[in-house]
Amino acid sequence: MIAWRPFAILLLAAGAHGTAANAPEDNHVVQLSPARAPSQPSVAAQGACFRNLDCSANPWCAQANYDAWCAAQGAAGACPLPQCVRAATPTPSPSPSPWPAPSPRPSPARECVSQSVLACINDYSQYWPKCSLGQSKGNAGPGGYEFGHYCSQEWTDALNEVLSDPVIDKCGDANAIQKFLAQIAYETGYYSTLYQPVDGGAGMIHMIPGNWPINAADMDSLWPGQDYAGKATSMGKDFFQTASYGWRSVAAWFKVTNRVISGCGLDLFDQSYTTQTKCILSRVVDRQEAYVVVGRCMAASAR
């Protein structure tokens, strides 16, 4: 049985769990743009130009930054194959909604982590409730949290998309995945909660609202053209509870946003488990049990 609580239980320290810090002028963010591919014939102009989601024809199908790139190419009168295709008919205007809906996402071309691994990790805890509908656990979980199913297949697909993304590129790195999943398991009650109403913290790490705009802006720097900052502003906590954004948000923290904690500003994917903890919580606590559980479930899946 798990004895701790996620989010360091309302600690008001600096960083993810504490007061937002001003970002330095040099944010150390890598600005990405779609790589130039060999010259390709263009499709005849007959509709809007958009990213080609057919992964059997387009090696760049999972890279969302091609949405903006293909649109710009279409505006210039081109629509290069295989990265882009044109719509056969004009795209109808979407119905108004309270906030922008996530863009449709193809299934990841690679499975870095299976849904069964995430469910196995959650099954270990009899304190926190289940994180997917398919689990048999029936406990309701403690009070003071808003629970959800954050290890469903949808959330697993979003995780695999992020791990496979060239910006992260950790799909084949079992050690990096084990540390990453363990940190998030500790922070989210084993993938069961992404929001704590008492202090308003949200996300796959317990991020106070003051750090939300910094994190969303970093997402825009890492994956340009998606207006994550605008979506985070309009959606609030729901932004971090959406599969299309939740895993990218914590990946951006690991890559860049951790700079709000003194002594950090590191690519946490390549750091030790202890350093990751410091640059999430702003101090070191024992998270070894989560690390062991994740390793056990990953090993069982690999057999």
C-alpha cells in the first residue's frame, strides 16, 4: 500500500509545486521547423493543404508542426507530397465550442509503452483508484482530489506519440522511460489524478497555475504552430487533463520549463532520477518505490 500522497501534499516550494519564477532572457529552447525533404511533386490545387496523416506514405505523419507548415505551403500555391495533401472539397467551418478542440491524432507508429504496463503500475497501489475502465479495482481513493482515467488507451497513445517525437526521441530508451513513468506515477497517484482543487495545481506533475503560461509557451517553442499558450489560457486546468496536451506539457517541463527551479534548467530526460526529483519538487524526497514498481511492470511486459 502506498503511504505517500502525490504532489508533495500542498507544499508551496518553488518550481512546479511553488511560486512561478521569471524565465531568463535565454530560455535555452530549441526552435524547431519541419526538416526540408527532397523535392516532391505538388498535388493540384483543389482544397486546403494539410498534414498527410497516412503514416504508410508519410514518414513525418506524427509531427504536428507540419500542420502549420503545410498550411503555409498551401497559401503559397504548393502542397508538397508526401508531407502534405489537399482536401478534395473545402473544409467546412467548425461549430463554435467553449475552447479549441485537440487536433485529430493518428495512432502512434511505434509502441514505446503498452497500456497494460500503465495499468500494471496502477494496480500495484490499493490506495489510489484505477486509471482505466478495464481495471477491476473498486476503491474510490482519498478525498481532496479530482480523479480520472489517465492510463486509458487514448492517454497511452498520446504518451507514445510524445516519446516517439523527434523533439523527445526516447521511445527506445528503457531507462529514460522508467524514470519518466515513475516520476509521473508518484506525482499523479499512479495516473489517477491530474488536479488538486485545494491549491488549483494541475498536470502530470503538480504544477501551480502560476507556471501554466510558462509551460504552455515552452510547448509552443518545442512544437510551433499549435497555439498551446492560447489553448491553456482558454481551457485552464482542462488543458492539462486532455490527452493531446497532458503528456506534451510534462515533456516540455522535462526539456525546458524546469528552469523555474533554481539550479535546474536541464534536459531531465538525460538526468539521474534524483536530479529529476529535485527539478520537479525543488527538493529531493524518496521516490524509489515508484521507480521499482515501474521497472517491474516494464520487465513483465517485455517477457
